[in-house]
Amino acid sequence: MLEKDLDIIYNKEYLVIVPKMTEHLLDAFQYSFGNVILMNNSVEEIRNVTEFINKNNFKQLILVDYQLEYEEVINNLIRQHDIKIIFTKSLGSLCEEFSTYVFNSIHSLYENGIASKIGFLDKNFYETLKHKGENVEFIQLDIEKVVEEEEYDESRVGLLNNSGNSKHSFYNELSGIKLSNKYSAKLYNPDKTTKKFLKLFNINHTITSKEELYKNNLVNLYVNFTDNNNLEFIKSMDYGVPCILGNNQLLNNEKTLQELLVMKSDDDIDEISSRISLVAKNRKKIIDEYKKFREKYTKESKESIKKFIGINVKKEAKEDDELLLTVVVPAWNVEKYIANTLDSILAASIDSMEILIINDGSTDETEKEIKPYLKKYPELIRYISQDNHGLGNVRNVGLKEARGKYIASIDSDDTINIDFFKDAEEYLQKDIDIVMYDWLTVTNTDSYETSASDWIFNNNQWSRYEALLYTTIMPSACNKIIKKKLYKELDINYIEDKFEDLSTTPFIMLKAETIKYYNKQYYEYYIRSNSLMRTSAGYSMIDVIKLVNERLEKYKEYLKVDIDDFKYYTYSWRIEEYVLNQLYTIDEKEINTFLKYIMDNLKDVIIDIFNNKRYKELLSNLSEKHKTYIEERNKAFLNNELEKFIIKARKKDDYFKLTPPIIYYGENQ
């Protein structure tokens, strides 16, 4: 189940909300769908669930059955969601007033267009209503398969029914057991009436826990009129105990199992008695047939859920990594800084981690600075020395060589806070995809916070996930501890050029489903005059944005956000700062060559940005003079006249640049 305390940021395709009255199916929904929360019926719970949805990123909301509180939650959502509903009761349950109320309530959500799709657990219900619309679906829940029990008591018959449910043939079952005169009844939590019945007819019985009820019996009984809870049957059979059913459609296409396990009458105690003996004689045959049925059932369940939500439900496979964490430290000509970097990592170290230093062909005394650490910490530090290939290559080598389940990348001229790994460890143990922090940006003269979240700058209309995704430092690998499996699942590497993190980290962020964000300045980022990020980007930025755009198409199945918003916040300021604004400062002789490279590789992307609604909003908030200038510049770009426009502006020394602060926070900030 998902936690609702907002400690973790969720980025998932869907959220399933199960009401308190359907709690008996909670485990089945969790196993079949995942991404489940339980909703109680209280005013406080309405606030909690609404806040949980609004602050996290779910494309679909799946409401199970109906609570009046659902409508208030829906009315208080700040973003659009695709809402779907599931009715768990049987067609026969409509003879009950409350079940009819629940059905009418959820069906009105569907008929009024609030819910796009309605699903039924009952096959008869689905068959009755499927002609009403194309978005009516049958859903088959599944449960985790248990280990089959090999031993059983040949005299014991389990009763899986609810003695208080009028639709269950509970007392007929007890009577059938008594009639056979050789079996003992196994019960769970009998009420006063049942206890009197057992005593009156002197029925041999034992009382057990709910979990033990299914196990080690000769046969189990689940004879009822209209109950559609097939999972009682599945659980019993999984334990290797044949389960006799009443009026049930589950085995309609299974001739052998239907003939042996399905009663012809729900209230014939003679048939119940003889059926127990028949099943006992054919026990092995039944179990063998069931195993074939079980494979089909699980496959059909997955298919029904995929059809309902539009994607496969992911089952997490157990990972078998040697260590919890690998800290990758790229090193190139950092003789002055690497000792401070390694000291900060060592001070922050936790159990089950390694430090992987990759020397990328340094020509200074970097290796000399590293050697004492290798000698002092041989069990903790590994060292790779290679010819110079660039930071992107080093990160790829780190991915390949890492022994840890998680990867942290710490650049060798930066440092980290002593609690960087210690605070994260709790969430790494919880299997969170990414743990991330803010930066403390340090210059020669100053230091200041650089936030990894821009939640406050959009009037809280973003989810917390979007607030992390749309910041300027989002692509950095250095303020994040990332599950290595995400790279493997995407089959993605870093581009071996400048801005390598922009080529990969956004897709890791799009793939990640759980994030823990600490609003703490735990990564200490130093801006130095010779840093790659301080130098002109030009061609490298064009290459990486082109690659990102191509990868967006490749990985579009992982997108749970508006693609136009993603492109705007990821591309717009980088195109302005590192591409278009460069035209004002590069050598005039290079303008034509650079413009041709832009047109050949990025023209369509730039046109998309110019047409983006958020870009148009940005221009509308500029001063009239600056708005006119940018519109004329863009028009020149579209008409292949930008070179002439730029040269004229340079000669007059009269031009306006859209800078990152203006793009993010407005011209007057």
C-alpha cells in the first residue's frame, strides 16, 4: 500500500482508492493493481486523500465501489485526472438496498461523464451491462500464490462462508457434514446462533484462525447463492485443498472441475454430503486440473487489468546486488580539490557501500592525491584509471562497474554534507527509486541555496513531482541517489559530450515512480572559472537537446506529465541561453555556420517552443519593447533571416536576451 503521509513523492500511472467497506478485498486489489490506498469515511480523511492526490502525480484515479466522500475529493482536485470506477458486488446483490445505492451512485458518475470507464468483478453483471457502452469492462482480481500444503487431515472439512450472510448456505453445509457422520467441521469465528446449532446437532468441529481455515483440510466448502468472491476458491485451491462451490460461473469452461466441484443445488444437504465424498476420491485429479486452470486464471487477470488501465501492472522482481550503494567519483585534473571531495564522502559513509573513483586520463597530480586513500581504505575504495574520454563516458563506466543497488555521483571538485547518505539510507532500504537534495552553490565570493523544487513558483498548481521535474538543476546526477535498475530498464546511457546529464537524467526522473526529496542543501556545488558549465555550449547543447527530443519519442510510455510542459521547461531556457543568445557573442564569421547547424538539427524543436502556450504567456508578460524585439527575432528565425537580424542588432549594440531568471520568474523578478 502507498503511504499517505506525503513523506514520499509518487509519480505513478494510477491510484486505486479502496473504501473501508471493501477492505476485505484490499489485499487482492494491492496484488492485482498495486498503487492502493484505503479510504475511511471521515472529514479528516477527505482532506488527507485530497492533499495526497493533489501533491503527487497520478494520471488515473480508480475508485472502488462508492463513498459519499468520493464526490468531495473529486470536487477539490486541482488538476485533471482520468477517473475510473469499479463495482465489486454481484448482480444478485442488488436485492439489497445498500448495494443498489452503491451501484446507482457509481453508475451516475459513469453516465454523467465524470468517470470514463466502469469495471465489474462479477461476470454476470458485466454481461448484463456491456452493451451499454464500450467502456464497460470485466475485471478479474488475483492473489499471490501460496505454497501448496502436502499434508492434510482426511476427516476435516473447512467452511469458508460467512455464517451471518443470508446468501451463504452455511447451515446446510454443517448439516451435510453431520449427515456424512465421518467428517469434522472446521470453522472461523462462529456467532452465538452457530454455536447453538453446533451444540444442538452435536456436530464435531474445531475453531481456528481465518488464515489457518484454508489449510490442511480434506475439502473446503464455499456454497453460496450469489456471492462472486472467487478468491476464496482460489486461495483454498492454491493450498492444495479442493473447494466445493455453489451457484458460480467461475468454472463454466472447465468441464472436469465443474463436474466435481460445482453443486447443482445450493440447499441440498444430501448433495453436499455426497459431494464431499466424491471430491475426496478425486482429490489428486482435481488438484492436477486446477494447476492448469490457475495458469489461465492469472493470465486472464493480468489481461483484464491491462485492458482497464491501459498498461501492464509491474511486479517488482527481487534485486540481488552486492551492496546497497556505489558512489561514483569522476576525476580529471582535480589535484587541488579531490582530497576534500573524498574526505566529505568518507565522513558521510554508511554500511554496505563502495566508492568507485574513475580517473579519466588526468595529466596533473590527481592520481598521486588518490593513492593514499586507496592504501588506507582498500575494502571501501575501488580505482579505475583510463584514457581521457569525457564525463559522459565516465558516468557510463560507473554504471557498468557499480556493485551497488543505488548509484550516487559526486563530482571530484564538489563536497557533500555529512548526512548525505545517512538520511537517505532509510529510504534506500524502503526501495524508493530516487533520493534527492538541494544544492549549496559556492562561488569564490558567495554561497547560496539552489533549490531542487520550484513548488512555490507555480501557486501550488503543480504536483510535488512536477515541481522537481521543471527546475533548472533537474538534470544533475549529483544531487540524487538513483536506483541502478532504472538505467537498465530504460537501457539508457549518457551522451559522451558536455551536458551529459541532460541526455539521461530527465528520463530517469520520468521513469521513477517514488522519490524522497529533502529540502536540505546537502550537495555542495562549487562554481569555478574553468568549469565546463561556465564555458560556451553552442553545438554541444544543440546535440543534446536533439537527442533528448528523440528519446522522448522512444520513452513516451513513461510520460505521466504534459509533454508540451516538459519540453517548455526543459528546452526553453537552454535554447535561449546556450543557443540563441550565443549568436550575440560568437565570432561574426561563425554565425552562418552556427545558424546552419541550428537549422539542420533543432529547427522543428525551436518552432515547437515558439508555439508553446507557456512561451506565449512568457512573451505576453514582457515589456512591450522586449516583447516586440523577441517576436521580431522569432519571425526572422522562421523566415531564415535571423543572421541578418542578429548582425544588425550586434552592430547597434541594441538587443534583448531571454535569460533563465526571466523565463522562470518573469522580467521584473
